[in-house]
Amino acid sequence: MTFVLTFFFGVLGMFYATTSGALILLGVTLGAIVLAVVVIGILWVLTLGFGAALFAFVPLIGVAAWITSMIWGCMAASRHNERLAAQYAAAGYRPPGY
């Protein structure tokens, strides 16, 4: 489920598995986009407009965040499920059919 949510919604899909991780990745992504726009804007002014071609690379930040969110979200959901399985095993619970 986490993979599907992060595949379609990116960083916002991570809220299903890890709220703190989603907030961290969202902040890092937005910070990277703002930094890239500022740096490219400065280069644009210094190169008299030729630096504007670098704006084509800004969407790569979003692609990196999308891939990272899928990996991070799946890992967080897996760790959560492992913790639940350990708690159930410690309590002596066995699901029906065992």
C-alpha cells in the first residue's frame, strides 16, 4: 500500500507510513527547490540570461524526492510491520490458521 501511495502521490504518500519522515523529506525537497531557484537566478543575472537554461534541471529535484519517498516509505512500513510481528510474538498471539 505504501508503494502505491508514494508512487502516485510522492512525498505526500509517505504520510501513511511515517509522518516525521514525510515532513523531513518535504522540507528537504522544498529547501532544495528554493536553493536551486535562487542559485540559478543569480547565475541568470551574472550570465546575462544564459543561465536560464539551467532551469531545465530543477524538475530533477522532484524526481529524486519521488524515488526517495518510495524507498523510504516502503522501508518505514516494513519496519513498522516487523515491530508489530515482534510484539505479537512476545504476547504469544498466533493468527488463525497456524
